[in-house]
Amino acid sequence: MIDSPEAGGPPPLVVPIRSLGPSHRGRIERHLLALEEHDRYLRFGYAANDEQIRRYVQGLDFDRDEIFGIYNRKLELIAMAHLAFSQDPATLSCAEFGVSVLKKARGRRYGSRLFERAVMHARNEGVDMLFIHALSENTAMLKIARGAGAVLERAGSETDAYLRLPPATLDTRVSELVEQQLALTDYRLKQQVKTFWDFLSGVQEVRQGVREARHKSAG
């Protein structure tokens, strides 16, 4: 499921988007399992159950493909995108895009930002055709594809979108390096903040236990 690019008004000034690796597999799984039934249907094209989602996550190839994610302050993965590069010798310059956004995080243009980030990376990797396969009822996803200039071909309940990408430029390469560094710094700061609050929470629990023990002892 992707959020509408206009649903929540102006986008945030900065949306740190991190490239995810194998160490994030657990958070990716939790993110996808948190999707509601209809959102799973829109994301995968079928009503994926928990076991099918777990198999999908275990099958992610982080060496071949690129996975992007947006984390909140609690280090919860609230939006993610999968840019899958073609392995067919005849279509090596093609890639497929898929995205999901948790219901509580919609209206912030996270889907659009992930799409833009994936397009930038695809261009820098020499991809000249980005492909999106979506259910025809997934109007938000198709609106983003159409807005980017993609050609849409509908076949009943499914629609394919094809977006021609221009070659990489110095600007796209520098921009990606800057975004990568920004996202990494943002993630480290969120880690430090979360660790600090977890520590305070643990201290409070210990204090509460001490107070309860004293109260029982006094009684």
C-alpha cells in the first residue's frame, strides 16, 4: 500500500531514507506483518498470510536488490520500498519497484519519497526502465507512476507501469551520496535517543521495585 502524494498536504522538508541490509531483516518482517489485510493485498497482489510474508523476507537478496526504509523515532520501520533488479540477460537494465507504508504513517508522502529515492538509485545503477506491477485498484500507486511520466497498460484487475529513466548525472550521484550520509546520521541519532530512553525506563522500573519492596517491608 502506498500513500497518496496529496493526502497530507506539503511533504516534510527532509525525509531520511536509509538503505537497508541483512541486519534489518527482522524489522522488515515486523513492518510487513503489521500491514492490514487489504494493504497486504495491494502490496503483493494477493492476500499474503504471515507465512508467505516471512518467506518473502527470508528470500530478499540484499546483494542483488536495494531495499529502502523510513524509520520513526522509536526505530520502527514505518515505510519501505523494494527495488528489484532484473536478472534476465535480455532486460538487465530494468528494475521493478514495490512499496508499503503503515496506515498510521500515511498522509506524509512517504510513498512518493521512496519512489523518488528508488528512481535516483536506479538511474545511478544504469537502469533505463523502471517497472511497476500493481492492482488496478491501487490508484495511489498508479497516480504516482503516472505523475512521473510512466506509461500505464491496464489488463483487467492489474496494471503495468513503465517509466523510462534518463542516464545518471553528476547531480544524481552527489545527491545520492548526500542522502545516504544524512540517513545514516539520522539513524545513529535515533539509536542513541532510543538507548537513552530505554535506560531511563529501566532505571524507573528498578526504582519502582525498590519503592514497592520498602513499602512491603514497612508494612
